Amino acid sequence: MAQFHPLRVADIRRTSRDAVVVTLDPENAQAFAFTQGQYLTFRRTFDGQELRRSYSICSGPDDGVLQIGIKRVNGGAFSTWANTEMNVGDVLEALPPMGKFFGSETDEAHYLAFAAGSGITPILSILRATLGRDTASRATLVYANRNPNTVMFREELEDLKNQHMGRLNIVHILSDDSQDIDLFCGRIDAEKCAALFDRWIDIESVTTAYICGPEPLMKIIAASLADHGLAKEQIRYELFGSNQQGRLRQRVVAASDQDRGARGRVTLGGETRSLTIPADTSLLEAALANSVDAPFACKAGVCSTCKAKVLEGDVEMITNHALEDYEVDAGYVLTCQCYPVSSGNVVWDYDQSGH
């Protein structure tokens, strides 16, 4: 069962005017061994309400340090606190590393990465690991931001480029038109992707592409990569936000089913509990309402923190930005997005997904 662990804040360093790099010292170091591209889910109480937020690890797994990047978001309670009030010595609570935003490493690979804003955080971890482990590999990073002041990890990226001289190419795309070259100005769209692949990036040599940013931008980039010859399995992506709110679309349900709800049985940490799932209530919310400490973070189908396996019953998963097709075929779901479609039994197990 995945449990929250204490991590002491060992260092806080500002990487841009609205973002910090936080170095963490976990009491249980073994539980926080990570793979490049993974994230941590934190919990903290604000004004009596528990909030959970996920932040990607920016350090490489071979660096001997655990670091995350937190960019301040307007109205964001956790990110604002981290950027303005968090101090060295504070103790945070987090789940062990999760996420599968990494691909197979191959000899003499050419990795292509697209990042927007704070989407650079897991990309930086991936670049550090892949370039450090295979001295014959190379990477190209296309990094989109509003202006030079909003670029996270500018110094770290330059240091990485100098460390792997000739093997890392970085292209900054700024939407404020402060660049001298038109190709590097404005927003990334299909036309700009095509121009980059034609003039700047040898797309035919790319072995794996990584994309991290807002959903609309990622769809544009993924489609452009596919149009230029990359196969689905060569394109890895991760959202750091979503325009999906995860609300269940209205279904035609018999009045008796609305009153009765579905019967449920959930397993977590080796313990099984029976419960009732009210109409239009997700499996996750039903578990939480019955004092089951089910794992979750975004509640929008973006991360895979709430992953579980459905063993019995008919369910509908509204949104999925985290599970692979083979996982869905095997019965795994994102419980924050999963709803019963009848009043029959629904049985799901968090333990079978590694929690």
C-alpha cells in the first residue's frame, strides 16, 4: 500500500521569478528511488482542507539528490505557499515516486523533447539520465515560454549543454517575439513544427519523442510527429494540466437505480470494504466518502495516482490521459474518472496496481 512519507526541505533555490527548485531529504530514501520523468504527490492542509498536488522530479536518478520544480500558479494554494512561505527545514508529506513518462533507452539514440513552461521539469530529469548514461546518444529540446523571464532551469539547461557538448541542442520558442529569428518566435503550431522538422531537426533520426505541456499543445505536436513518420510507440507524453474537469456526463438512469446506487467492494492495503456508490459518484469519491484512504492527486484523469483494477462490474471511464491501451484492456482504470453504469456489484482493487 502506497503511504505518505515525511521529506525534509533541505534547500530552496529560485530558478525563475515565479518558480523554485526544492531539494528534499526523505527519511526513507529507499522508498524514494525514482526513474527519470516520475513525479511526487504531496498533501498539505490549507484552511482546514487537505490539498494534494503532484510535482515532477527534475533531478536525474544518478545525481544522488531528490529535487522537484514548483512553478507558482495564479490562485494555486500549494504553489504559492511553496514559492513564498516554505522554508528550509519544513517537513512535507509525499507518496513515493509514480508515473511512466519514460521510454526504452537505446544505443546511439536521438531523443526529441518538446516542453512548455513547467513541463520542462520531467524533461530535464529525462535529459540528465539519458545523456549521462549513453555517451553516444544525443538530444534536441524545443522549449516554449512567454518570454525570457519565465524560462525555468535556464542555468541548468546551459550547464547540461556544456557538459554534453555537441550532443544537446536547445531551441527556445518565445511567444513575445523577443527572438531575432522568426522560426523561434510566436506559438508552436502545426506549421511551426513542420518548419522545425524541415530546417532544424532531423526528424528521421529521432528514436523517441517526449512531450510535456498543456493538452491542446501536446495534441498539435503529437499529430505533427505522427505526420512526419514517428510511430505511436515512439511518442511519450505527459500533461501537467488538463481542460477536462472529470465530470460525469449525464446518463439516462432508472429512478430506482438513482435512489439505490450501485453496490461496491474496494480493496486497499489488504483490507476489503463493502460500500454503496451513489448515482453519478466516481469510484474514488465513493471510497473516500467511506473513510478509505485511497490514493489520488489530480482528480482529472491526468496522473495515474488513483489507478486500480476493476475485478467485477460494469463501469465507464470518462477521461484517460494516463493509462496505456494494454492497461485498460487488462481492466485497470483511473478511479477518479470511473463510474458504475448499473446498480450491480462493482469490485475494484488498488493493491493490484502497486499501491
